[in-house]
Amino acid sequence: MAANENHYTLPRPSFDAPVKLLIVVAPYYKDIADDLVAGAKAEIAAAGGTSEVIEVPGALEVPTAIGIAERLGEYDGYVALGCVIRGETTHYDTVCNDSSRAITLLGLQGLCIGNGILTVENRAQAEARAGEQNKGGGAAAAALHLIALTRKFGGTSSSIGFKPLGDDTLYATGGTTV
């Protein structure tokens, strides 16, 4: 997006019941990550929601942390944040493609995720997107809109992966309940 262009932004959704989001950030470039988180927190607060922040080592771990939180936590949605700046190797392509693909797959399973992992050519682009362009706030807004859509349709996000066993959980294996 060119900095001097204007794009349509959906109005901020409103909620009858409070929303709680988990912000998962890879703070490899700490100053950029801090700007992204500040934007996300401000957007969530403006919608009357609450948020928690967790840090993971890198962009590839963001989707895994979201999957874990979905299985074990109590969140309406997620904001994925981080920054990947092109380097001298193809590692950039792997990190960008695989983190994005994993977040998309989680979303297709019903999770409400705003993807704010920046994929840029240089630090100046990252600083502009994290700061004046407020991509952290945009990612939070995307998650909030998906939560609103989920609530409109009356659904809840489906569980993914494995759930921890409870004392009263029964499993059928080969016709035998264990």
C-alpha cells in the first residue's frame, strides 16, 4: 500500500458481550513489535475488549502458540504480530510463506485471527507500517470483525487439535470404551 493512498476501512464493530483477544507477538525487532502491540491494544480497547499479550521466539511460532491457546485458553480471537525483514537467504521466503499459511489454515478451521506479521524489504518499511500505518491496529480490527461475524452467525470457533483429557472423558477405541 502506498502511504499516500486512501483505502476504505470498515467501521469498528460493536459487541453486546465483551470480547477477549490474545495478542501473540514475535518481538525479534522489539521496537517494531512494541509499536504493533500498542496499535493492537488501542484498537481492542476502543471496541470495549480486553487483551493479553504473549511473546514467542519468531514468526513461525506465532501460529503454533495460537493453536495452543485455542485448545487451552478462553479467547474470542487472536492477533498475530511480528516482523520479517528480507535478508540475504531464502529463509525470508520460508518464514513469510509458512507463518502466513499456518495462520490461514487456523482461520479456515474457525479461529478469528488478524494477521499483522509484517513482511518487508527493509527496516524503513517496517517502521512505517508499524507506526504511521498502524498495521497492529489493522490486524486487531480484522480479528474484531471476524469475531463480530462469528457472533452474527451464532457460532463459536470449532476446537482444533487435541484437548487434554478430563476425568469424565470417555474414548471409544476398537469398540471398547476406555
